[in-house]
Amino acid sequence: MIPLKQIQARAKEVGLSDFEGMKRGELIRAIQNKEGNDSCFDAPWCNICRREDCCWNEECQSVGISF
């Protein structure tokens, strides 16, 4: 699992400033959106995601919903 501090640092890198109180998934989706990507982290289809180029892939697969 990626440490929250590391996710917050990434948020700052992409220009997010008001993320206090956001949950891990919300913050990652905000980062994805800011980067121009689908904000799909931890979505129901996450465990079948084939986007290996996504920097959140491993984290997302670890929290994905099992069918």
C-alpha cells in the first residue's frame, strides 16, 4: 500500500492544494482527474483493469472488489 504521505506529495506535484480530510481513494481519483486520466481508482471494475501504464494499478488491484 502506498503511504498516504506519498499520495499527498503527488497531489501537491500535480497542483492540488485543498485535500485535507480527503480519504485515500478520493485523493487518488482527484489526482487522476487532475492528470487528465479517468478517475477510476477503486471502481467496481478495478479488479479487471488492464491499464498497466497507470501508476495506481498495483494499489487499485489490492483494494478492488472481488466478484
